[in-house]
Amino acid sequence: MCVYDKKSLKAEEFINDEEIKATLKYADENKDNTELIDKIIEKAKLRKGLDHREASVLLACENEDRLKEIYALAEQIKKDFYGDRIVMFAPLYLSNYCVNGCVYCPYHAKNKHICRKKLTQEEVKNEVIALQDMGHKRLAIESGEDPVNNPIEYILDCIKTIYSIKHKNGAIRRVNVNIAATTVENYRRLKEAGIGTYILFQETYNKESYELLHPTGPKHNYAYHTEAMDRAMQGGIDDVGIGVLFGLELYRYELAGILMHAEHLEAVHGVGPHTISVPRIKRADDIDPDTFDNGIDDETFAKIVAIIRIAVPYTGMIISTRESKSVREKVLRLGVSQISGGSRTSVGGYVEPEPEQDNSAQFDVSDQRSLDEVVKWLMELGYIPSFCTACYREGRTGDRFMTLCKNGQIQNCCHPNALMTLKEYLMDYADEDTKAVGDKLIEQELEKIPNEKVRKIAAEHIADIAENNKRDFRF
């Protein structure tokens, strides 16, 4: 039997099945223990986070008054750490060739009717220009696992191509990478290529379920996959993003697992995950989500987001276009700090819509609005859409970012940076209605910058963007 040890580098010790089961038992026993729940909420108010047992008790709690308090606290912590900024990004699918047998993903090797595609470097260039013309500055590149079709050299070539393209006022300033678990050496090469965050979803932390869901291919190896973030950090990547695919396994098990993973990274490397993603399984080519009987409703999903926010207050939280407009609106308030907009989940889907018979998408998109529609919607809700990538390029990554974030200082540069990048977007890509809403928002938000010197410089830079066609200012 493996013993739980968050400082261990062995997957079955830092994500320990017996510890998770004991945690869920503890949560069941204390879900009506209002004295304990109140103590946990009081601890959460210190903004230092909660451990997986404390968070699991709150997840099991069904007391309406306590839940209202949890949601209100999540909303306040979100504002304290991230303000009203929402970081914008888009996925770019490079290839859907894959050798794995994942039963929940249409890219699985046995799927013979999905259209297999791999972008050439010229096609990558065209996709990036299309994304730049939408206004995007930050991409998350995605690829199936196939050592022949998608070797690390191909991924590195694509990153180089993406960074090389300057079109009109457009530029992709940061490439985040979501590819299969790999070696320390390959992570070192990704770091040298200038990536932002390395992202890898666990799918499920339950080892038994994991192995059933990944019956064939290199992804079947639970330990190798689960220990990937440690290898990434050993390779010099100090910003990593974790996530689970809710619906594959019991959600309470997954919440405990993902928080244990965060605790492990903090204990071993001194820095927790830069982001946590919370996708839910969706319909896709030859994949019916009803096949999986652990799906969660929207209320439970919102509760999970709120509890992750108060348990890991410093981490960014990501939600994609898997979710509908209404669900995204609800969870933005409770903790989400990054969203995609105008997304395509097919290979080569940005240059022109993919014919239905050539479907290469990984999942169906629920929120199909354009980036400009999403930007306007966010601003009308009172949020600041941010295209900022300054922290990566100023070296504020890993423990340096987390230190600033945990003490609240990150907002001293993030707020003005968000306003300046929003002004760039408004000048170069927005329609007239969006521009009018955005200019009014920027004027209001400039007044909220507490430091007079910073406020003055930000206002000058925003004027330079509008009047002198200058770009890429950053604090």
C-alpha cells in the first residue's frame, strides 16, 4: 500500500487513493458540522487557501446559508487577486493524429471516420494571421500524441512559425502549449522556445478509472502522465497548468485530486499551478457524453469553481467555449479569470469554416460567438478583457509571479496593462459599438488606478496607442 506524501515524486503517493477516500469519508461525516464548516470558512477568509480535506468538506456541505457565504467569499477573493480582468486566449489545433485509445476523445486511434489533419508551416502561418485579424495575442496550441506525425520537432517548428508572424498591428505574444506528457529534455526545449505555460489535463485522478479510460497507447501509463508537471519544472518550465475532465469520474474525487496535485507542486517546487482548467465532457465525433455516468449539473459545476477559487486563491482559472454563454457568465463571477473567445476546435478551422463531412474537431463548441461579441459582452458585464502577456515577457513567472499575486501586488501592473492591451484591441479590431463601450470603460477604469504616477503613464500610453499608432506598452 502506498502512503500519502505530498512531497513524494511518485504519483501514487502524492495523489494517494486511500487519502482521497479517507478525505471523502471525512467530508461526509462533517458535511453538517456547522462549527467545523464555519472554522474552514474563517480560514478561507485569510486568503491563504485551504487543503484538500477542508475544501472537500465545503463541497459536501448543503447548508444554504453556508453556501451563500462560500459563493460571496469566492467572488471577493476573485476580485482581490484578479480584479475585474479577464484574460483572453484562443486554442490552435495543429494536428489530430493520435496513437492513444482514450475512450472519451474522438482523436482516439480506432476512430477511422474522423478526418485526420496536420497543419503545414504555411497553414500554421495562415491560421495565425486569421487569429491575429480577430485580435488575439495569446494562443494555446494543441496536438494529438503521435511520435511520427507530431514529434517534438514539429511542435517546436510551429512555435517558431507562430512567433515569427507580424501582420499589420498583430502579433502572437505568448504561446502556451497543451501537448502530451514528455521528457525533461523535451520540456527544456519547449522552455528554450519561449513558451508561456505548459498545460496538461489529468482527465481523472482515479488510477483505476484512468487506466480503463486510456486502454492503449503511451497515455495509458498513469504514473508517467501524472508526474509530467514535475518533469516540466525540472526542465525549467515554471508555469504549469493542470485540469481534470469533469464527468469521467466522481467529481468529489476529482476535486480532492486536483487540490492534492496543487499542494504537491507547492510543497516540492515552491510554486503551485499557474492555472487550473475545469472542462466538462462534451459531445464530439463518435463520443456521446451520456455514455459517462458521472456528469455534473450547472449548479454543482458553479460550486466546484467557487471552492477551487477559495482553496487555491492565487491560481488562474480557465473555462473554454465548451461551456455556454450563461454558464460562463455564472462562473466568471465565482472565480474564472481566463476564457477563450471565437474558438475553433478543428485543425485549420480559423481560415475558413470546416465542411461538415471533414469534421476534425475535438469537441462541439457551445459558445459560438465571435471574439468581438465576447469582448463586448464582457465589458457590458463590467469586466476588462485583457490581452496582456507582460508578466511572461518581464520575467514575472513561477515563484516571482506567485509572490506578487499572493501579496496582491500583481494588480499594480496588471490593471494598467489590461487597459492598454484593450485599447490596442479597440483600435485595431473592434466594431464601432464595441469600441464605444470599451472607450467608456477604459476612461472609468483609469480613474481606479491608485498610484498617480502609474495612472498618468498609463493614460499617456493609451493616448499614444490611439493617436500615434504605437503598440506593446507594458508595466
